[in-house]
Amino acid sequence: MFGDRWHFGTSSWHFPGWAGIVYADAWPETQLSRHGLQALSRHPLLRSVSLDRAFYRSLDRATYASLAAQVPDNFRFLVKAPASVTDAVLRDPGRGQAIAANTSFLDPAAAISQALEPACAGLGAKLGTLVFQLSPLPRTLLRDAAAPMLDRLEALWSHLMPAVPAGVDIALEVRDPSLLLPALARQLRAHGVRYCLGLHDRMPPIDAQLDMLRALWPGNLVCRWNLQRGLRYAQARENFAPFDRLHAPDIATRTRLARVIAATLGAGHRACVTINNKAEGSAPLSVFGLIDAVLRAARSPGRITAGGPATPATAR
């Protein structure tokens, strides 16, 4: 129905609990980490993956090229820019606590050399979206209606966007609701940057973020459904592991997101959506349910019901 304009997928792929859902057989996590991507990318409904590990450590061209070689031509990666560029502070590796200011925060040269250039060189046409996800910001950067942050972002986009190849979306994801400002929307629109709809406990529900999408319409949709509201990551991991079923289906979020996706695709634009296990309990099952809801929305706008795919396919 929507051709090659939709790319839905998961956050990473190394989960043994996906046996029988994505993988035909049970494999240990170490094996899946090395070889699971190829099998996942063969699943007809999984056409993207979020490279979350790129956030914790900048990946080089060779690593990206190795990943690209494992997936078909219609597969698209969503890459997270490294925290060395997107976190305002340096953190203790063990505890995650801030220990110093990050002098490379939103530095344009670092963003190009550590994020854009290696991802483009290694992934080529299989790079779909590069997301700059800002970690929660210190109060000093959020004062005065976030003016300091807007200035930093303006400098970043001014230097970065001219270097972005055609067909690649650059998106900004925030973890501070106070940044959801008309001024930020105007800035993103002026530079052709997408707002990444971040569904996360730190952010307001989807309806409260739609003004940002409306301000940037028309255009492609980028969404990362990361964490169910009311939970922390550690709590969700403990509650949902081994991620083999939908422990806590979030029908309201799924239904609303499906309407947004159907409208985007119906208008001729692209949609890239990745989902974490911590959203509902099993990322691939969330993807299957979302696709079903999108198809229902496209056929019957305003009368969406959620459910699983009629004939789930298993990658072998």
C-alpha cells in the first residue's frame, strides 16, 4: 500500500526471547549480537533497526559497513549520534552521574566527524535517519526559555545540514519537555531537521507533542517509542524480560501513533519508527501490532482497533 516509504523496526536485535517471533530457533545473546541482524532483516515486517549502541560509543566506518552488508537494500538504519556530542555533561561510566561539562556538546565539527561522516560512509544508502537525542539537560542550559540551547542548536544545524546526503533525515529528540517551544519548531523547519517523536516516561504523551509535528508539516515522520509511561528502564527491563510477549499493551499510544503514521504515509511522505522492548514488553510484537493498526487506520480513518498481524512471519 505504501511502497518503500515505511521502515518500522526494533532497538537492537540480540534478545533470545524473540525465538519463534523473529528467529526460527533459540540462540544465546552472544550469537545473536554477532549474527542476529541478518536474520532480523529478512523478516518482511522488520525493515529498520535503531543502532542505540552508537550513542554509547561512536562507531567507525568499517563497523557501519559490516552492518550494512548484512541487510537487504530496502532496509534502513536509524543511528543515534554519540553521547560525546549530544550529552551536555561527561558521566561516570559506572553510575551515570555527571562529573564534568562536555566541551564537545553539540560541537558541529565533532558531530560531523563522529556521527555523520562514518555513518554515511559505512552505511551508504542504507542510512535512513541520524537522530541527535539530547540527554536530560542541566538547568543552566534551560534558563531564559532555552535560549542558550537554541543558539547551540542553530550553530549545529548551520554547519551540519549542508553536509547531509539526499535521502537521509536528520532528527532531534529531546528529553526535556520545556524545549517543546514554537521557536525550536521554527528553527528545525528552517534547517530541514525533523522532530523525533520521543515516546518516553520523561516526555508528555503523544498528543502533547503533536504541535511540534504540525509545525513541521509536511514532511517525514521519525519516531522512537522507547519506554512505557510510569516506568524507568531498569523497572521495565525487570518486568518485561525475556521480551517474548506484550506484557503491558499500550493501546492508546499505539492507536494514536498509527493515525499519525497513516496520515504521513497517505500524504506521500516517509515514516521511520523504531520500538524498544520497554515500550510494551516485546519490540517485534509491538511493531506487528502497530503495522496492523496503521493498515486499519488507512482503511477506516477514525475507527482503529489494535491487534496482531494476521499471519506473523518468522525469519529463518
